[in-house]
Amino acid sequence: MNIIATIRAYVDRIVTGDGKCPGMKALLLDASTTQIVSSVYSQSDILSKEVYLVTRLDEDNITKKKIYCSKENTKTSHLQAVAYLRPTNKNIDFLIKHLKCPRFCEYNIFFSGILSSGHLRYIAENDEHEIIKQIQEFYGDFLPVNEDLISLNCRGTLSMTSSIGTSWERDHIDLYERTKQGLCGLLLSLKKQPVQIRYSANSACANKLAVDVHDMILHDQIFHFRKMSNRGGCLLLILDRMDDPVTPLLSQWTYQAMIHELLGLNNSRVVLKDAPNISKDLEEIVLSREQDDFFKTHLYTNFGDLGEAIQKLLKDYKLTAESHNINKLSSIESMQNFVEKFPELRRDGHVVSKHVVLMGELARLVEVCSLMEISQFEQVLACIDDQTLHWKELITKLTDVNVKTPNKLRLALLYILRYEHVTNLYRIKAEMKNGGVPDDMIDLISSMLRYAGCKVRGPGLYGIGLNQDIVSKVTNSFKTNVQGISNIYSQHEPVLMNIIQNISKGKLQQKTHPYMSNDLRKCGSFSPEKDIPDEIIVFMVGGVTYEEATKVNDFNKTNDKHISVLLGGTTIHNSTSFLEELKRL
């Protein structure tokens, strides 16, 4: 289930008009599809497909001013247009403006989701000049981030998940529909009809989404494209972020996750304008898997090994550059070779520069924020039960002027989540206030308990209630406390991985993660307790994290049952974005 390869194959067909649009052409996109195309296609890839103009449909001049076009001269350009759009009312309106006054000789239109019959009729009625050559649905209504990770890039979904089943549900209906469309688009793009759909029992949002997707698969013929085998098949698992509020609060120590946590990684871009001693051309860095082999290779490399990898990258580049030194060119042949290699050398030099800058800034922030010490305490809070020791350490950190305010907040939240029933909330809030934490941050303690307290969240956090017997709990505690592990900064195991492990063993309990009553498989018998799926699509409402993505990638590489897991969510959180959404509740 390589989602990047899947979307790239779709974009290949789109930019060629599905083989019906040879020659020079223009590519029309919207805000969402621009991100999708740029995540799998480089500028040189676009040019190789004879696309000489890429523009946003909603920013095109034809939508900003009225241009007179006579019926006798409707073909105002020699270019053909290939449009890839989400099927929204806004995009349809922009498309109609193009059709009323066309700039291109013909239009090949592709939608990233299911187009309603009403929208199709509206487009046909307004194609007065009959310049639409084709309309197709190429499902890709999500952002492919890694080969086994997707995001819908939707913010504010914590409020959405908390509102389902309440009077505030109607305020988030558009966001819920976007989530449902994105999940259905994921299934359609992979051509997967799940054998079963399971969901988190305590989440009203996960339950509603499971029911709606289940009904859509049963009653919409578009999902009936594949005959299911008699083997395990595909399982769709819908989870809720509130079942594991700890993972988004922890410091990260792998390359992609660290960049996202400390610098911000939005649509493959890192902004370093506020970092010290940064050159102008490196104030905004693009990290593309398609154009940067080093980043692609070291997504999941931990901080310690990353330094050695960048040193090797720099050393290799210096050797290559010295072998093509312009001062050593002594013949016409060597000059020709240098000219041919110069663009590649320049590109490699930029790659080296940006990773050296990123590593330097990450190292600076780790030192300035004392993140190694903070992270070690975070891991202890997340993995070990020792209230007396943790209380003393927490008070010390809250009163330490060298500990940054956001870190004080995260440590306090991690403590109250573990010791919710026995902790002194009044004392913690008082110590936070004395330590310089603003009132709006202190208020997040109450918000967190309302959102993901023990009475609200499902089982599994801290190894409680998720099919884990007393012997295994004692064994894990012994390993953590006595034997130690290879990396004290990565002891924590997200709840998601315990769930996946239980699925792989056929032990995920129905009471914690029920399955839909009607079997989606059309032939054969199915027992969710006995039949282990070959593929698992996990979708988490409320957002996922890069730590969970790293663990899923490790599972895909190492599990001995050859189970493939694809992880998706409404967004990808770091601690900042998670706490910002918590404020909105």
C-alpha cells in the first residue's frame, strides 16, 4: 500500500489528460490539489509532460475580471487545459466562470472525489461553447506525506470529534463531511473494499464515521470494484486522538518528527527566518522526498545517527567538488565534463547546505531548551508509575527559570494525565503560575481532562485495559526500570501500536473496538477474532503524529506476518498544534 506511488500514478494520467491530451497544455489546480501534486511531482516532472503553465483556478485572471468573449471566437488560447479539482461548490463556480469565457481551446476535467449528479448537470448546462472534452474522477482527496502516511490537512478536528452527538455537532458538519470524503477517497484510490470496519468504542465520532463509511460501501456500486479473497483481506480501523493524548505531548528524536516539532513542517516547507545566522536563500527550505534522496533515506533516523549521516554527506560532496575543481581543468574534454556536471553539483551543494543548516538549528534548540533533560523526564512520566519521585521532579521543573514555558505546560499535562485521581491540581496550577506560565496555558489542564481524562478516553493508555495481562505488565515494567533500553528518549510506545499488535495476534477485543454487524465480504465466513488481516488502514480522527508514523513504518518493515499498515489522520500534530486545538474546545 504505497500511497505515494498510487497518487503519482494518478497524477501521471491527469497531466496527460489520461492520454487524450497530447501537446502543450495548462494545469489548473485548487488549494488542496496544488499540495497533492507538489508532494509527488517536481517542476521538472511537470515540464516533461509538456505542461507549460500551472495556475490556481481560483486565482486565475478570468475569475477576477470580466473578459468579453464572443461566441464566434471562444477558443482564446492554443493551450489545452487539464484541471484537477476537489468537487466543491466553490470550485464548481470557478470552473463555470472559465466555461462562460474560456481561455483555453478545450478542458479536460478531473475531480479528486465523487462528483454529485447535480454538479455534473450544472457543469453540462453551462458548457455553452462545448469545450469540455472529458470529465473523470481520479480519487486522491488527501495529502500523501510518506509511503505509509496520509493527512487530510484539516485543522480544528478536536472540536469536531468532541461535538458529535451534542448540540454543537451542526457547527462542524462541513468538517465532518470533509473527513468522510477524504476517508472514502483513500479507499477508492487504493481500490480497497475492507473486509471489516472496526472503531474505538468510546468515541462517538469514530462510531458515526464507521457507520457512514460502512453504509456508503454497501450501497454505492463505485466501491464494488474488487472481488475479495478468502484470506485476511483489508481491515479499516477508525480511532480517536483522545484515546492517546500523551503521544502528541512528547519531544521527538527522529529527523522528520524533530523538524516538525521544533521548526514546523507545513506542506513540506520549513521557515527559518527567525533563526540566527541564516542566509537569505535558506530562510525557507523545501523538504521533498521526490527531489531530496537524503531526506527520503533519513526520515526516521534518530538524532544521534543523523549527525554522522550529515557529516558523511558533507564529506562526499567535498570530494566530488574537488574532483571537478575549475582550476584543475586542463583540456577541452575536462571542461565539457565540468559543464555537464555543474547543474548536478549545484543541486547537490544546495542539498548539503540545507541539511547542515537544519541540523545546526535543531542542535541549537536542543541545547537552548535543555530538551534532552526535559525529554528524559517526559519519557519517565509516560512509561513508569512512581508518583512520589515524579512529583518532586515536576515541582523542580515548574520552578526552574531555565525550563521554557511550553515545556512546563507539557510536563504538567503529562503528570495530571497519569495521576489524575490522586494529584493536587490546585498546587500544580499555583506552581505553574509562580513559574511564569500564563493563565490561558494553565487553563489547558482543565481542558485536557475534559477532552481526554480517564472517564472520557478509551482503554490502553499506560497499558491499562487493552488486553494486557498482569504478567506482561510486570515484565514490561521490569525491562523499563531494571534492564533499561537502548535509547532512553524513545521508551514510549503509542496506544496505536498496542492496538496493531493485538490485531496481528487476533486478540483485539470487541468490547473496546467493535466491528460493524454486517459483513462487507460477499463470500465466505469471517471471524474478526480469528482471521488476521493482510492489510490494515488506520484512520485517526483528531490527527496523528510523526512518532506514530515512525512506529508504523518500523512495524511494516519488521513484522513476521507480512501485514501492511497504512496510517492516516485528519492532520499531523506536533505539541504546538495539538495544544492550540485543545484551546478551541
